[in-house]
Amino acid sequence: MFESAEIGHSISKRTYAREVPKLREALLDAQYDLFQDGRFPVMILFAGVDGAGKGETVNLLNEWMDPRHIRVAAFGDPSDEERERPPMWRYWREFPAKGRIGIFAGHWYTDPILDRVRRKTKQPQLIQSLEEIVRFETMLADEGVLLLKFWLHLSKEKQKKRLKALEKDPKTRWRVTKTDWRHFRLYDRFRKVSELALRQTGSASAPWMVVEGEDFRYRNLTVGGTLLAAMRERLDQKPAKPAADRIPPIPPPADNRHILGALDLTLKLDRKRYTDLLALYQGRLNLLSRNRRFRGRSAILAFEGNDAAGKGGAIRRVAAALDARYYRIIPVAAPTEEERAQPYLWRFWRHVPRLGRFALFDRSWYGRVLVERVEKLIPPPDWRRAYREIVEFERMLVDDGIRVVKIFLHISPEEQLRRFEERMKTPYKRWKLTPDDLRNRARWDEYAVATDAMFAKTSSRHAPWNLVASDYKWWARIRGLETIVKGLSDGVDLKLPPCDPKLAKAIGKMVKKAKKGGRALKP
Amino acid sequence: MFESAEIGHSISKRTYAREVPKLREALLDAQYDLFQDGRFPVMILFAGVDGAGKGETVNLLNEWMDPRHIRVAAFGDPSDEERERPPMWRYWREFPAKGRIGIFAGHWYTDPILDRVRRKTKQPQLIQSLEEIVRFETMLADEGVLLLKFWLHLSKEKQKKRLKALEKDPKTRWRVTKTDWRHFRLYDRFRKVSELALRQTGSASAPWMVVEGEDFRYRNLTVGGTLLAAMRERLDQKPAKPAADRIPPIPPPADNRHILGALDLTLKLDRKRYTDLLALYQGRLNLLSRNRRFRGRSAILAFEGNDAAGKGGAIRRVAAALDARYYRIIPVAAPTEEERAQPYLWRFWRHVPRLGRFALFDRSWYGRVLVERVEKLIPPPDWRRAYREIVEFERMLVDDGIRVVKIFLHISPEEQLRRFEERMKTPYKRWKLTPDDLRNRARWDEYAVATDAMFAKTSSRHAPWNLVASDYKWWARIRGLETIVKGLSDGVDLKLPPCDPKLAKAIGKMVKKAKKGGRALKP
């Protein structure tokens, strides 16, 4: 892997002096085209051997191009706000917007490689991390990010020579730290692990560029030239014609039966039972949220469902059980300008809560495979890949100890019509009814196909879907609460207050009914 | 102050049951109007005596209204990212956007009051904090924020009774902490300090509403009713007709002489001197940025100047001396959608850097009193108040230990024209010339009046303006670097490398010339 970067590449002073001005002008030109055009962001990663010139190259690119539109992200020890979120969160928050260049001086390779070099992890863990990275970078590429990964290399002798030279010069002595020498002693191991990492993650959409770091002229021209070629090629492509869809469309089931059709929509509760159960579950949820164990965790609750299915009402019943200081409701509507300049999932990553907090999503990232698919707002390849990306996103949350509970509220078309009419009639509810609702209603069957696919592809072991029959609001709210309490109490040693035996019996019945009628989907 | 909230206000169960449904509906209605209309944000503060129902009321408002458009901000111990910024930073980041409601369960009164109660501060410090708060809240009001401040009160006996009652009930026992009892022992002191705070900060634009907290029905109806009345009144006002401008316009000086006119624009450096001085000052700046002392501080450098005055070039020379991982350049262009939904200074607060980092602003918050004033993008009262707000903003930064250096690059109209022509001719510079530049040029005299006012009103002791003659770029860049090095080295014990005596002499000359020609404005 690194052999080609140990052959002593070098560029003469004269050639360098001749090439640099042209390269700089062309790079600047490309940068302005990128900025004017704003079609995609550029992410540049620098990794490699200490002393091979990572820092210098980052500074060089800032000098050669217009640093006003470059964002350099350095990562020291994570801040407490970062530690309380999944490891990838700190990278997402540093993403450059479309039209900008982001340089990552630290990145998602740093920890997996160093942890393995220091034997903090075993081989399978490393492999797993690398696989995650491949999926992550594939997503970036699919989102239109131009990702360039540079590995600056030095052979072992060269590294030693370089460190010694830096140490000798009083002006550069400060740059050689004890860590550098400690890393040097691990050179062989570092090389072996890195070689594996590069091989595993050098996919076609994000290949590694291994550059010999010894001769700065060679290094600079190589990095600059590679960056220029990559930007130029992408800029000169015709603006994104949606990729041809090579997957044949999947027709709806011939018998027109859908997963949601299996829900028993006649399930209901009388007022007395509803009131009792509401108090019971809200109490339990409140206890849970104040439980010690929970303070070291956070929760993300996602509510989906047809228009007028009662998402708002269900969310309010959940919120009422929580301390308002510790939850935030995120109503998902059209993305803002800053959100549109980023990969799709960015707008959800930014709302990942701190420890001990709740994020309640009123509609969620599933809009990608529901409304955006059905209304043809995005080309099919985009929603096709979204299933996998979403599963991965949720897995990262769950792996970090976040509780993820997804609830789908389902109503019949008849009940929806009834609710629409009611909204029409009630003055202070009229605002709730929009032309979108009627348009969505006209596409009922298409939505049924889309939800089928969604349940099938995203009801993962770590974050299963919970389908709730919602023709009767009381039933739906209690089922929702019950699901959430169950989802959150897993692993939390909660001393529940004794439950009235009558109520306990009623719950048993309800759960049994729901198991027949409603359902939690298992993958 | 609190007497009216110790008379045992109460509402009967029956009245409450009759009033609440009406109130809730009206509140919900107002909230949707606010959301649809998106004209202003609502900020609600809850302060007062422990046990008077602050937490309950926050939860209540979430229950009565649609919690999806309410953002509750709670503040525990500051995170490290917060501690590394001025104290107000954490509040700015929680501001609700236009059309939304933000409830502050903790806020800018908490620390000043408690610090004084615990004798961590003296009276004058408290008074000063309160004055700052008044200015801050006036700014909010001027920006169109509807700010409502509720003080929930309990008399001393009532507080004791309440705490004991809560402690007795196993269900609510958890809510009474040791801190509550410690606060209780300080009741008299707390009351005295609070009384002062409320009197000092109860301005007409943001009055305090003192509410007796004993009877929850009275408390709920009062808070809900006050909120409703305030929102309704503002919503029913005609959309913001710009307030009549009562201040007579200030004509330009009769002799047409301006502050910038005093700059000697013939100042220049030859190539040799420029190269030497550039190396010298970049070296010093680099040393400074890596100095231990500096790691506990951060710096904000703001560059202003006419079009084509060389801001970009000057910034690049500064950036080249710094490690790219530790600075960020913020080019100030049109605000994004998220920024437009916030008070003016929000978009600058969000870029306040962490410790040890640099923020370089290419144009800055001064756009408010330059382009926005001259181009009449905002009504005169808005830019008139901006001077004071900006001085206050910079003072907060400086008080927090941040170095603030402001540089204005000035060129003559003739030199500007020459540069415009050059840009026209050079293909890769043509993008730099926009119709805006020509429009601005046509308003040269108006800009001169605006810059005069800006220098006069915002060159404060803590953040003076530095005017730099820029007809000769080399001169301007060196003067800029010199100013920054001087601004940053103040208080940093820097061992500078010895300077070549010839160069030292040249510097002495330059500084002397600049003192005559260029100038640092003193207030």
C-alpha cells in the first residue's frame, strides 16, 4: 500500500517555482466556481504519519485558496457537550455547507486506528468501525459531497530523520511532542493497522490518495493537483441530472393488503379506563424520567402517522408527563436554508439531545421515504438508499445508549375524513387543515406501499417500529404511552408503585388485544 | 414591591373551572396566530421564590398551549463550551426564533441575584449587572422580542409551609432539595436583593409581573391571562410600520472634512522593507498565538473598509501566521434564514470562538451602521440604537478576556477606481466586482458621514478603532499586522526574538509616520 510513497519522490526547485503560480490560480478559480455555484461541499481529510506534513498542508491550502470559504475542523479532547452524544456527532456539526470547503485535521479514522494501535480494541472491533466508516462515506458521496482523503506517508527512517531535524531547529522544536516519539516507537504497528484501514475504506466513491511526505514540493504539488482535478471534474459536470433509476418499480401487492391493514382499528377504551390508564402511564413515565439510571441516558421518540392520526395529541400526553425543562419537541417541517445546504440527516443529528434529555420528533427522518418518495420530491435512488442510512443512523444512536422509540399512528380513510370535517367546522382547528392534507389523502394507496416498504426495511432489532391503531384517540394515546414506558424502562431498575389489581387486569387485557390487533414489528 | 403578592389571592374552584377552558382556547389561538405570522418571538422568564410554582407553571404553559412551538431553556452548570465564552452566550444560543415561544426556566437574573445573596459580590457589582441587564432587555424589546418576566412570590411563612407540605407527601418529596432549605434560611436577604433587582430592571419595555404563588388557581389564571393579553395586543397591532424618526437628520460637516480624511494615504513601503516586516510580524503573531497565556484567551479580529480596500488580502496575511486549526474566517454576507429569525447580533454571537481560538471577521456587525444605514435597509431608529448595542456587545467580549481588535482599511476614491478597473481586466478577479460595489461607490459621501458617526460612537476604551491608510497595500498589511500584534500582546509576557537593529529602526519610523498619518482612535 505505502510502497509507492517510499521511493523518494521529489520535485526540483525550478519546476516547483514554475508550477505553483499556475496551480494556485487554478485552485482559486475552482474555489470561486464552487462558491458561486453552491452545488456541493468539498471535504478534505488529512491522515498519515506524524511529521509527514499534515499541519503544513492544511495551512498551505488555506494560503493557496481563499481561506474565507474554507472551514478547518480540528478535534482535541471532546467537550462535555460532545461526550454526551454519539461519537460521530462532533463531525456532523463541523460539516461544510454546499459551496464551501471543509478540511478535517482530525476525523473519524483517528480513534479507530489509534485505539487498535494501542491495543485498546481488537481486530473485529476495528473491522466493524471501518465498515461503519465505509457506509458513512458512501452516504456522503451519495449526498453529493466531494470527499478527498489524503494519507501523507513517511518511511520509518524518514520519520526519525524528520523528527530529529525539527527538534534540532529552535524555531520548530515546539512542534515535536512526547506523543510524537511515542507514536514513532509504534511505527510498525501503526503502519500495519493503517494499511488495513486504508484497504478496507478505499471505496470507489472515496479512494485514499497516498502521498509521500518527505519532499514538501512534491507533497504540495501532489495534494494541490489532486484537489484541483477532483474539483474541476465535478464542477464541469452538467448539473446533477437525476441518476437513471435502474431498479424496476415494485408494484403494490396484487391483493392490495398492507401491513397496516392488519391493525385492528376497532380497538378502544372507555373514558374511565382511559383516565385511569393515562394517570398510571404518565406517572410511570415521570418516575422513569427522574430515575437515576436515566440521567446517564437520553431518549429520542419519533412519531409518524397519517394526517390527523393524532400525533400532536399523543405527543402532548407524553410531554405532560415530563419536566418541560428536559424535553424538546421538534416539529419537522420544510428544512431551513442552512439545513438544505447539508446532507439530509444533518437536520436530525443537530437535535440529538444531551444526557438526561428527551427529543420528541413530530414527524421525523422518515419523511424521506414517505412524503418525499410519494410526492416525487427526490429521485428514486435517494429514497432507496435512505432506508439503509436511517437504520445506520438509529444504530449509532442506540449504540451510544440513547433510547429510540418509533411510533406509527394509523387511522382508516373514513376516520380521517371525519376528522378533516371536524377541523373544518371548528374555527380554532381550521388552521390544522391544509391543502397538503387533501393532496396526501388522494395518494392513500401510494402511501400504503411506501409505509409497507418503510416498515419492512427499517424495523431493525435496535429500533423496531410500533404500530398503533388510532381510529380511537384514547386507545392510541394509551398504547403510545405504554410503548414508550416499555421502551425506556428496559434496563432501568424501576421500583414501580403498586398498581390497582383491577387496572392491572385491564392492562393485561389491553396488551393481549393489542398484540393481536396492534403490533410491534420485529425485523 | 412584594406586598401585593402577600395578601392571599385566591380563585374559587368553580371560577377556575369556568375560566380555564376559555383561557386555553384563546392562548392556543394566539399561539397559532403568532406562528403563522412569524413576526416576533415571545420570551417568558420565570423567577421568584422556591416553592412558588415556577416549574409547575412552565409545565402548565406547555400543557395549555402547543408544546411543539415552545422551547424551554433550562440552565444547569455551564458546559465547558459555555464556560469558554462570555456568560450571556448560553442565553443567546437558546433564543426562540420569530413565531416561537421561548420559556427561560433559568436566565440572566439567576447569577447576579444569588451571587449577591451569597455575598460573592458587592452591591456595586450587582447594580452594574442589573444595568447591563436593562440594556440587554431594551435591545430585545427594540428587536421586537415580546419579553414577559414573571416573579412568583411567596411570603416567608408560606414558603416554609409549602416546603414542609411537599416534603410530607412521598410523591413530591424528591422535589425539595437541601438547596431549597438553604435558600429558605436566606429568605430575608433573598427578598431584599430581589426587591432591588426588580426595581432596577422593571423598565417600561420589560416590566416585572409579580404573582402570588400560593394559590395555584390564582397563579395559573394570572400568568395565563397576562401572557394572553400581551400576545394578543402585539398580534393585533398593525404589522410594524417603521417607527417615526424623531431625531433630526445630521447634515454632513459643512467643510466636508471627515475623520478618514485625516489619514495620510501616501504612506508606503518598498518591497524589501515589506518582506522583512511581514516576516517579522507574522513571526511575532505566530509566537503570540502559541503562547501559553494566550491559550486561556481568544481573539476576535474585525476587518472593515471600503470595497477593494484590501480586507481579503490583509486577512490572508494574518491567517498565514496562524495555525489553520485554530482560526476561523467569517465572511459576513446576507444573513441566513435562521439568522433573520433572530435579533441582529445573534449571527455574531454564534461565532464567538472558544478559548485559544481566533475569529476573523471579514466585515462585521458594523454593517448595521454602514451599508444597512446608507442603503436604507433598516429604519433610522434601528441603526441609531445599534451604536450602543455594539459597544455593549464588545464590552461583554472584552470583559470575558477576549481580545477584540477592529481595523478599518481606507482608500481614496481614485485608488478604488483603479482597483475596480484592474479587477475588470483580470479574468480570475472579475468575480470580485459586483454591481453592489458600483452602487456603494456612488454613495461615497454618505458612507463618509456614516463612518464618521461609527468611529465617534463605537471607538470605546475597551475596543478602539484602528484606521489604516490603504492606498498602498503593503503599508496597509504591515500596519494591520502590527496593530493586531500590539492588541494581542497586551498582558501576554512574550519573549520576542531579537530584532535586527536596522529593522527596529525602520519600525520606529513607520510607527511614527503612522501616528501622524494613520491613527488608533481613542474614545
